[in-house]
Amino acid sequence: MTTFSVMKILCQATRNENRSAKRFFGTLLTQTPQKRFFSPYWMVVPEPRKSGVFGLTQPFCTAEKSPTEPKKKAAFGSVGRRIPHRILHLINQEGESLGNMHRAEALKLMDQHDLKLVLLQENAEPPVYRLMTGQQIHEEQLKRAEKKKGSPKPGVVQKELSFSSAIAKNDLETKTKQIAHWIEKKYHVKVTIRQAKDSNTDMFMVFDQILETVSEKATYLSKPKVTREGVSTCTLRHMSEKELKAHQKMEKQKAGTVKKDENEDLKTSELHQ
């Protein structure tokens, strides 16, 4: 009986020691590694070594971009169902104003008429949206692309020249020389022709005639088009080095073809004689 009691006490003591050891080492593992720990056994946990690599990673940040960064202009098109503005001013498919309304009402109208919602003026108060068909959006995108193409790039000088379709031959030659002078300086030249009263002159032919005169240096930046009734316009620019080489190569080939045809005609005439 005495032996059994002694063994029971020893087992209990062993279990208590194991529990104490687990609590002790568990405390060590849960502490921050920067601190030093002094145990009853004088165990010291050293500080971790600092990494010698700097600047290889960026800290995680959820802050918005700096307001000094330029904001990219969104492309013209449907905004879908993601409308950041709570209240907006809506224009219908025909261009008529429907007034200010909640975005939920605008989405309801969009779904009812199977249309798309396009942001027109974000800086207005409230922002202006319009209901449009896919065809209307496509046509507007083409108009904007053509307008952007015809507008001069930053740093490029654009000259403008305007005259009537009834212009005299000598005056047209003078205008063409002025255009050639500007093209030499690599300016963009916008030419506008007004249809004279009782005149049947084809204004597009006049544009082609001007381009033919300066074809060694110039080409169309924007092709001739009617801007409004009786008024047509185009924009000319200086050709790039690559375009100049291609143009010169084409002219040589054309001249070679003409010379070959002349030689064949000459041989044919000699045979007939």
C-alpha cells in the first residue's frame, strides 16, 4: 500500500513538471523577438539580424493616388451600371433634358428603353449623363477621333488659309506658294474653301490640285470634308522621312513605267514604218 502511494505521488509530480515546462517555453515563443528573456537558467534569446537588402519592396498602402498626378481622361463610351454619382442630370436619346434624378431612376430608364448610359460632363453640378444607342456612341467616337486627328499636336504651329471657290488662277497659285512655304517649315496648314454663289466648282478637286502642287513634301493630316453647307476644309502636314522615302520610291517606279511605255511605243512605230 505504501509503495502504491509513493508511485502515485511521483507520477503526479512528473505531470506537474511537464506542465510547468510547457507553460515556460510557450511564453518564450509568444514573446516578440526583439526583447531579451532571462530565464531561471540564464537563457538569452538574441535579437534577429537586420537584413542588408533595402528598397526592394514597397510597403503596402491603401491611400489614394496623389492629387498631383494627372488624371487620365476616360474614353467616350457606355459607363455600364457603375455610376459613382448619386444625383445626376439626364439627357434622353433625342438630346432632350430629363432633369436631375437619382441614379437608380436613370438605370431604370436605361433598362426600359434598352439604351446605354454615357457620361458627358463629369465636372458639372450635378454631372451630365445621356442615354444613347450603340450606333450613336459609335458615330460620336468616330467624330471625336476625326476631330482629334485634325487638331494640331502640342508644340506644332498651325496656319489657316481661307478663300472662295471662285478664286482666280493667279491668286490660287499665290496661295499655293504660301502653303508650300509653311509646309517647308513643317507647319500644319488648315485650308478652308467657301462655295461661291452661282459657282459649280468642285472644292474637293481644288484641294487635290493644291496637294498635287506640294506633293513632294506634303500630305493630308485630315482629308477634305464638308464642315457645313457651302464650306469644306482639310489640313495638310509635312511628310515624315519614312513617307518621303516611300513617295520618292513610288515616283521613280512611276517614271520608270512611263519611260518603258514610251520605248515600247517607239519600237511599235518603227516596226510599222
